[in-house]
Amino acid sequence: DQQVKQNSPSLSVQEGRISILNCDYTNSMFDYFLWYKKYPAEGPTFLISISSIKDKNEDGRFTVFLNKSAKHLSLHIVPSQPGDSAVYFCAADYGGSQGNLIFGKGTKLSVKP
Amino acid sequence: GAVVSQHPSRVICKSGTSVKIECRSLDFQATTMFWYRQFPKQSLMLMATSNEGSKATYEQGVEKDKFLINHASLTLSTLTVTSAHPEDSSFYICSAKPGTGGDYGYTFGSGTRLTVV
């Protein structure tokens, strides 16, 4: 059973508007969450993360929100730019240096000019 | 659906020995699988693209003789770290994509934490 789920395989947004990418998880033992961005023919690049002790982390145009009670996190991109078009992966970690990452299947974001 | 199983999840080995990591697609055929290594700041580096029935395509800077990849069937790819050294200690993860076309729909394995002592 998938422990990390990204239920929307794709998302299309107009340039300048907000992009909201969603991720749900089932394992309450996860204590660290990450978002990766992947361009074609490249490996996923780390984007932003959040610890389970927080409910929000912001970095420039990117903000991640964590709702532990709902086991849900989301990535907000404001304003969206055409260069943001990529596949975004949500990942969860059991924590610590010995933790292993569990990835969602990704959401393809297309930002239209 | 579209499950990728990676084994082992954790391994500790002595310096100089070899370690094999398996990546299996459980419910789909994967003609192509990808191997990544995690680096500081959480980024994943694509090491190689594993193609069923042919030689793997390695990224620049990745030693082919050190990281042996075998993709003998449509559901199994293996990565062997040969003559492992402490600097090879890292998190290795594979992914596969069912079907063809489109750069999305990847399924990742659960990763392997390698520690070389």
C-alpha cells in the first residue's frame, strides 16, 4: 500500500497564479517531509522540506504546509512561472541519518504563459 | 498498482567488499529503471539509466566499473557497488516508469541505506 500519495498526476496553471500541489501520507511515524522537482532526463532536485514539528515552511515563492492531523501536506508556488513546469515529488522520511525516503508518484505541473 | 520493491533497505559492509542492491517492479514491466544516489542537501543524483537487455547508460562522472548495473529482465535491475569504500556510504534509490511516453508516473523504490565501515 502506498504510504505517500500524490493523487493528481497533472496540474495546469496560468502564469502568475498560484500552483497548489497536494500530498497525503498514511504513516504517522514520518517526521520529515520533502518536495523535489524533476526536469526531464535529470534526477529530482531538492526544493523545500518541513519537519513534523512545524506546520509551515517558506522559501521565496515556495511554501509547504503540513497538516499532521489530516496527514496532508501541500506545496504552494506563488506566483507560478513557466520555468516551474516540471514533475514534483513529495517524499517522507522516518527521520535521522538512517532514515529512508518514501516517494509519491509525482505530479506534473504545467505553467502556461 | 505500479509498485517498485528495493532490497535491502539497509546494509553495512566492510571496506573492499561488494554489495548488490535489487530493484524489482512487482506489477508492471519496466524496460527502463533509474538509479539515484542521495547527496548532501537531500538532492538525488541520477547515476545511470538501466535498460533491459542492454548496457546501462551512465551519467558523467559515475564509474561504470565501480557501480555495475544489470537489467536482466523486465522486472529486475541490480546495482552492485564493487570494492566499496567509506565514501560510497550513501542512500541509493531506484525508480521505474510503467508504460512509455511522458516524463511522469515514476514509482520509486524505498531506497537502500549503504554504510561502508
